[in-house]
Amino acid sequence: MSADRKISRRGFAAGLAWLGLGGARAWAQGFAGLGGEAAGFARVVPGKRFVFPDDFGAHPEFRIEWWYVTANLRDASGVAYGAQWTLFRQAMAPGPQREGWANQQVWMGHAAVTSATTHQFAETFARGGVGQAGADVAPFEAWIDAWRMSAVPPLSNGTFAPLQLTATGTDFEYTLRLNAERPLVLQGDHGYSRKSERGQASYYYSQPYFTATGSIKIGGQSIAVSGPAWLDREWSSQPLAADQTGWDWFSLHLDGGDKVMLFRLRQKDGGHYFAGNWIGRDGQSIPLPSDAIAMTPTAFTDVAQRRVPTRWHVAVPSRGLAVDCTPLNARSWMGTSFPYWEGPIAFHGSHEGVGYLEMTGY
């Protein structure tokens, strides 16, 4: 680890401590402290008008946001892989942005490559204000160290494409080009995504129609791959309630062309908050109410001294969806500073397809 990386990691840890997001207190405020009070930061309210390309970039007046890509990939012989790229921005304090090392933004990057037999991941940290990480609008680029999500000119504001995605870890690397012919999709209610009945919410849009092409390197072997990919953009100041311990999130690429996003937010009292959107081949995004969604674990895996639900039955009866989801690799554990499970899945039943599952707070 370089000296710069050590400085960045200490800076990030200091930022978490400042916000009260370290140790037991973080878990008392929901997963990773995301249920903590957010006084002084901007609030998420219904009725936002999204403006592109501005909303491709950062929103520092909000406490947290992320740029998140998952790709279900196959090589020429049909062998399945997964790739993930995420950039997080966290504000240590509200208010006008300060210059240089006084800047109150801290950044964290996660990347992974998954096969049926291995799951390789990496994590990196940076301070804002010094050029080590950030997100620019024109030309668009989100980066941390050498990891990049960059516009390939001419970038379409409607589709957020084409993009190039790169990341490198100790045991893996990838370069992927993301193309799309259909427009971005607003999740929730026109981009206002409720996370509880008590006011927690995020602004949330996706590009679920990406097609990825490029190469991954894993186990010392470079492999040409292609497949569907999904981008999520969210920002908020308090996306969880304090008693919500984590979430189970699915993105599904149905073979017929429709896309589905579903999530379950778990509460300490055993209750759950469900939400999602059914996204048609025509790009129409229809919110799914909580009582329209059923997500039931059917098998568990012991990983990292935790018991994690890695097989699921997922149903949306009003849409005729009833599928059983199976992970490509049940041990897709992200042993990062805030650990979680994330990996590619396949599903069968009323519909066939592939997707991604992310589970936090276990």
C-alpha cells in the first residue's frame, strides 16, 4: 500500500469517526451509519426535476451518493462472470465546499470480479479536494485513483452512453465499454425512492439497458466478455431509518427484455419495507408497492463467520413473476470496511434471466 493510500485511508476513517459512523455507533444507526441524523444537509423531497448532464455529477450538498455498475458477463464459450464497480462519496460535514485538504468530502471505491470458483475484490479510499477522486460533468468522468468511469464522446445525455469502465485489483482487472440505445429510467416515483414510511428517501435513477463488452483478467488470464449491465445512481442525506439494519437488493434482466429492480429494507423489529420498479422494454418505469413484492430466502451460506441467504424465491404476482434465484458463486463476500455480500445471479421459473444481488447488514 502506498503512502498516499495510507493517508487517504486514515482521512476516510477520521471522516467516519467525525460523523459518528465508526464501530458500534454505526450499527446503531443502521447499516454503515446511513440512518444517522443529517442536520445541515440537503433533504430529499418529492417532485425533483432531474437535469442531465448535471445530475451525472456529484451533489455535495447531500451527505452520501454513489455511482454503481454491475455486469453479467459471458465469454465466447458461455462461461459466466460478474463485474462490479462502485464509487461512493461521503460528506464529513455540511456547508460550502472547502478547498484542498480542508475539503469535507471523502471517497471510497469498490470493485470486484466473480466467477463460479473465485470472487476477487478491492477497496480504495481518497480525500476530496486534491484531485485523487471526484466526479466531473463535462466531459463526464467519475474516478478514484486509477479507477475510471469515463465518457466516450459523444456522450448522450438521454442514455448516459457510451462509457468506459476500468478497475484493477491485486488479482483482477477489467476494461469494459458500456453502450445503450434506450433512455435512463427514474426509479421509485419519478426518481423519488422511498426507503421507509417515516420520510427516508433517495433520489434514484438507473440505466438498466447497458450492454458491456471488453475484457476481464482473473487468475492471470485475460478473457473477452460481453453481457447486460446495470448502472444505479443514488444520493441522499439519510437513506435509512435508524432501526433499519440493512437491505436485500435485486436487479433482474428478464430474457424477454423487461428489467426489474426490487429491494427489501430490514428492520430490527422483524418488519420489512419493500419497494421496486418494473421497467418495460419500452422504458416505462412502473413503481411496485410494498405489498406487491415477495422475497423469501430458500438457502443460506456460511461465509465470513456469517449466515447469509444466497438463494431466494422472488415474486411479483401482479406481473406474473415467480422465480428462483441462484448465485453464480455463493461466497461472493465483499470483505471491505463495511462488509456485504454482492454477486451475479441467474433465475428460473416464470421468467428466465440473470441479474445481481446485494445484501448488507448480515
